[in-house]
Amino acid sequence: MKVGDLVMYNLGPATYCGDYKDVAIIVAEHLAPHWYSHRRNFRIYYPHYNDFLNGWEDEYRVISS
């Protein structure tokens, strides 16, 4: 994952990718504390809801880069 990727929350293999409400954009990468150095944290923007949130890389999957 990198800044600019389109992502959606990873709900497993049954996730439907056709719902544009659930698509988000990676806008920044945060530096994780040293005890989480093996995981990457991102700032994510949901345009449909006009809202930002933070998420770990393993919680999302890239749908377009």
C-alpha cells in the first residue's frame, strides 16, 4: 500500500467491490510507534462520507493503485 491507492476494508473473500461508498483513498502514512514497527499505519479518506480515519495496513486491501 502507498499514498494514492484506492482501498477498501478487508472483510474477507465475500467482500463486494462494487459499492463506491466503501472505497477510500490513502492520503498519508503515519509512523508507527517502535513496538508496532512491523505494521504500517495509514490516514484514509472516505470521499462519500467526507471523513478521515486511521487504519493498519493489514485491515485494508488495495483495489486500484
